[in-house]
Amino acid sequence: MTSSKTLDGFYTAYFAGSTGNSLGMFIFLNGVVTGADVGGGRYDGTYRLSSDGTRIVAEIQFSLPVGNLSITGVAAEVAPISVKMTLELPTEFNRHDVHRLETPLGPINAKFEKIRGI
């Protein structure tokens, strides 16, 4: 069974939305997740293992500063965008697995890869 310590590390994420693509970097450490993407997005939140230990469940606050466009086509034109979302991933995945994420800004397909542990 996977432990939350095994999940700790640096991750990349490749995102595809209805109007574009992006690349993000994340750190998972001691139940906290933080990250950023090349489109100006910032991610802050917490994560835990599901009760059966097979899924990572992360509660994330996504922020997009003024002047940026999300890959779902939503623009932060006059005010920053800030939305909460839940991300669920299997604890066992490979970099080729595509995960569909339902977000408040629209659906996103994502591939995640653990780069290294901490």
C-alpha cells in the first residue's frame, strides 16, 4: 500500500484544455501541494490518501493573475481568477496515463509524472 510519504516529491503535469496546452510543476510534501504553470497559474492546497489508499485526493486553490488566459478559454481580464477544485489521481500511475479533470473553469486532460522524491 502507498503511504503519503511515498507520494512526496516533485511532479510535472502536462495539461490540455479546449483552447490551449500548458506545463506545470508541483511539489507534494507532508500533505501540502504547491505549484505553478507556464501560463501564470498558481496552485496551493492539501492532499491525502483516500480511505482505501488507492487514490490521491487533493483540494487545490487555483489562481490566475490579471492578464492571463486559462487553457479552458477563461480570461482574467480585469480581476484575478481564483477557484477551488478537487483533484483525484490513482496512487499508481505512469506518465502516459491521461486523467480527465473537471474544474470550475472547464474540463482539462492531464498527464502527471513524478520527477523525483524528496
